[in-house]
Amino acid sequence: MAVREQEISFAARLRQELQNWLDEGLITPEQRERILSRYQLLAEAEERAGPGRLITTISVLGSILIGLGVILFVASNWSQVPRWGKLGIIFTSLLTSYAAGFYLRYEKQTYPKVGASLILLGSIIFGAGIFLIAQIYHLSVHYPNGPLLWGMGVLPLAYLLRFRSLLYLCLLDLLLWQGMEASFHVSLIANRPLPFVMLFLMTGISLWAMGMVHRGFGRIGALAGPYSAAGLLLAMGGTYVFTFDVFGVALGDIGLVWFYGGILGLFLLSVLLYALLGEKERFWGYEIVSLVVLMSLALALLYLYKRDPLTPYRALSTTLPVLAANILFALEIIGVIALGYIRRNAAYINIGIIFFVLDVTARYFDFFWKLLDRSVFFIAGGVILVLGGVFLERKRRKILASFDPGARGNEN
């Protein structure tokens, strides 16, 4: 009989819980061993087959490579294939991938992770088909609509199956659409990248809030991860940009006012929904207040730096805002890592550590590049980074070792 992935996950969680019970004196070592013996087969299956996350990663990478290979093959021979053949390739590949994925995961149930990766492959082919069909019929369309249709087409399937991999793909498509669509509304794009930074920073704050809402609902709680991860990366990445002296130009654009309104509306709706939820996470109030403060600061910057040149605010475009941004960014890092530890959320800790390293590296280059001899500069910098990497890795291992290995939701 095939060992189910859900059973393996349960066995992993059970081992951790039994150890906690043993440490608290609730059970004896003999009782722990007797309980574990019932699930020895599951432990052996996991040990021989490899960790579930490794299988998921390999399967997903395989699906992506197959999808790219199909697209490149079709593109290289596109002119030689008749129209009916092109449509046949697109729809046959799409339906075959979806059908095989559903069969392996839900009907046969022997290769659930491979089945999930084939469903992801079908979603990639679906997106490629949108662009290829437009090319087949020489449709003159607004090209940002392609990623929008792709993302909106994948979104219902991600929620129906509760696959995080599909939701990541959907969010990537919609963020790509946002950037492409915004480029039509901002003048002098090459010389004005900061309105895009501000736009995606605000988007990240809204996605972060949406992740909190999803964690409050049981059935879709597993889908909170993509929203939280994408939101954290965008929000902290945007704040990181403002730790440099970039306050001498306009940060917003009147052409993006509809984007600002939509993002703000989505954020307020998410905050309201989360506030109305019954059961909430620890320190949820601090997180909500922090997000409201970040969004308020973003709106204030849009108002203060709405023109270029900024004659009334030229005095503010030097030391003071840069210093404030660095302090805010440091507080973000501390807060995110602290929340990750309190909530036992590895993503918060990992992202916080990544931006901590980036910030330390940037400040090192800012302050010491002109003060030290070049050779001493690089040697000292290398030593600091190596020692810092050892320290952070040790702390990360200690924190993650205390986490429940099964409390990460659907891996797909």
C-alpha cells in the first residue's frame, strides 16, 4: 500500500509533539517509543524517499523546465506549423498536463507531488497559450492584458486546489501586469524609477495584510504564505531603497492615482476583515498598527514629493529623511524577525535576516569605502561578512529547530 503524503506529514508533527510532551513530563520515554513504533513505517518511507519539500522542489523545477522547453520548441518551429497545428499543440499540451496531474494526485493518489507539479505545468502552458494565440491571429491588443488574463485565470484554480505554487505564479503574473500597465501612465520612465518603487512598496504592504487575513480562515490558511512572503519582500525591498539618498525627485505620479486608490482600498478592506475575525494571532495588534503606519508614511511621501523639482521640500531631501528611513528599516527588520520567532514562522525570519545582511553591507560601503585603504576595506568587509554569516546561521538553526516541522500548510 502506498504511503500517503498526509500521513508522513502527520508522523513528522507527531515526533515533534511527543518530544515536547516528554520534555514537559506528560509522558514517559517508554510511552513515547511505543507511540512512535506505530508510525515507524512512515518514518522509513520519508527517510528513503527524501524530504517532502525536496520532492516538491524537484518536481516544480522539472515542470518549469518542461514548460520552457515546450515554449522554445514551438517558437523555433512556429513559422513552419500550420494554424490548426499550432492550436492543437497548445490545447493538447494544456489538457494533457492538467489531466495527468489530476489523475496522479486525486485519482491514483500515488504521486501527489508530481501530480501537483503537472498542474503547475498546465498553468504555465495556459499563460503561454494566451500569448501564442494572440500571435497566431495577429491580434492587436494592449499587451499588459496578457499577464492579467494569465493571473486571473490561474487564481480560481489556486484557491480551489489550495496550491501555493499556483498562487505564487498568479501573484507573479499580477505584479508583472501592474508594472507593465503602470509604465503606460508614467512619463519619462527611464529617468523616473522611484514612482515604481513606491507603487510596489504600497502593493507589498497590502499583500502583507492580505496574508494576515488568510491566516484567519481555516480552509485557505495554507495560502497565506505566498501573500505574506511577496508582501514582505516588496515592502521591505521598497523601504530598503529609501535608506539611500533618493529624496531629491518626485516619488509619485498623477497618472498612477487609480493604482494608489485600488491598493489603498484593498489594504483597508484587509485590515477591516482581519479586525472582525474572532481568533487572531499573538501580537496581531502590533503588526496591524505597523502596517497602518507604513502605509500612512507611504501616502505622506507621495504628497510631500509629488513634484520634481521639489522646491518647497528641498531641505528635506538630504540627511533627515535618509536617517529616518534607516531607522524605520532597522525597526522593520527587528519586528519581522521577532514576529517570526513568536509565531514560529520561518519565512519571516529568513526574509528579515536577508535584509539585515543587505542593510549591513550597504551601510558598510557607505561609511567605510572612503575611510579605509582599499585592500584593508575588502579584507575587513570579508571577515565581517563571514563571521556575520556564521553567527546568523547558528541563530537561524536554533530558532528553526524549535519550530513544528508540519505547521507550514500545503507545500504545493
